[in-house]
Amino acid sequence: MSQPHIYEQAMRADLIAPVRDWLDKGVVSIKPGANIFTFAPFVRSGLEVRGPWIITKLATDRLCFKWDTIYWKKYKHLAKGCRGCWKVVAKVKTLEQLWKVYKLQQRLGLPAKTGLDTREWTPDIYNAFWYSPMQQGLEGARALWKRVNDAVHAEVDPDLRVILKRACTEMEAGIGPSDQWPPMTEAQEIFERLLDSAWPDPTPERGQTTLVRMHYIGKWVRWAWAHGDPTWKKFASQPLMLPAVEYQTSIHSPMDFPVPTWDREIKGAIDDQPADDPDCLQMVEDTEEVQSILKPEIAEGIALVS
């Protein structure tokens, strides 16, 4: 006798379907003889240079890659750890401010990162984060916010906005304001234990090397240039690309640029005169004219069915 609701149970416990694309691309594999996923060796090293962030100091009490990239983005599951994640964010406006915040993060020596906000759903182009220790809760996070807020206003810009937030922006966008998240249900607790059994903790991250950080600094300057941030001038000696020559009021004469003589006739141009009735599309009814511009075999086929 079959179990009731076996299909729904199987779908809820299907951990392969959400990561099928990763399996097909070789990003992950399933360990032979075990129900455990393993990442290909190239994944972590590739991520180190694809992201837009300089990790000033790692937050070792979090498993952000696992909780965000896998649990949230693939399984739409809000991890228990994310529910207890508090972070301070400085809403950086310019590359110059970003650099000052980066140097401030180095001086403070707290778990932090700074870099480019490349997400299309946020109005920011830069951001800087500090991570509050997980075990200190909201009270500890507010103490961190005050320390960072005071330092940013004193050393970077007194008008720079510094906020304290819970978890990731994507999570609030997905399931609503973070102060309204209900406690984890028993089903969610069980599902997270299932995920934990199949996804071992990733290899502990290492601090970024100078090679990687220099790569990111170059990306920062190009990002500032591309987004109209004039403070790029403080980090580069010349424009990253020369402006196009403009001719609308220039001293050039038409004689400087004679019209080229074509050595062949350009064929196939269509007269774009508007139709008599602009409210509708009109079919060309002159069959002979149409057939004259078609390949013979196509014209013959049209004649047979018309």
C-alpha cells in the first residue's frame, strides 16, 4: 500500500532538482555511495575573483556561501543563521568615500568588506559592511553600529548614512520586512537538517591575497568611471577612454571628409515610406513583385499554394 502524499514528500525532499544546473555544468557532484554534494575545486578560487568585494577581515562565525548561495538562492530556504545575522552598512556614494571606508575598516580590524553593489534592484553603486558577532544579538549589533557610525562620520563624511540591518536585502525582498519574519516552523527545522546532511560546510575561507585585492581596486576605478562618479580622477592619471570627436560646431570643413565613392551598388534597401493607413499593417498584394525578390524555389512554392 502506497504512502499518503508520497509525491509531495518526495518533492520536498528532492535536493537535486534545484541544483540540477550545477550538476550539469560540473560545478557540483554527488559523492559516490553517499548523499553528499561536493563542489568542484575550481569553484571557490573562481569566486574569489568574480565578486565585487574586498574582504577586509573574514566573519568566521558565518557560513554565508552555504546559507545564501545554496540554501536561499537554490532552495528558497531562510537559514537559521541568517535569522540571527546583523550587519552595519555604510551607504557609500563615491569611490573616494569607498577608499576612505576601506582604510577605516583596516584600522578598526573588525569583520568587514567593502566594494561595488552590482545588484540591479538596489539604488546603490557602492556599499560597505561590518558584521556583528552572531552570539551578541541585536544589543551587540547596536553597539557595533554606534562605534562604526561615529568612526565613519569622524573620518569619512559626517553626512554619510550608516544603518543596521538584519540578514540580506534579497531575503527581505523575497519574504517581506525582517521584523515580521515568523519563527522557524518544525517543517523548516527538519528541512534545514536535511540540507545540512547533504551540504557539508565549505572549506574555511582564507583572507584575500594582494593579487586579488589589486584586481578589485582596478574594478572599482572602472566602475566609478562607468557610473559617472567624478572621483575616479583621484585614482587615475588620465581618462580610461578618450572622448569621441564632436563635429556639430567644429572647425572642420566638409572638404576634409569627402563622401566616399562606392565601388558597388548597395542592393536590397526597402523604401520606408509610411503606409496610407498608419493604423494597420498592409500586405503587399503584387505577387509578381514579391516573387521577383525571392529565391526561385521559394517563389515557386508560394505560387503552388496561392
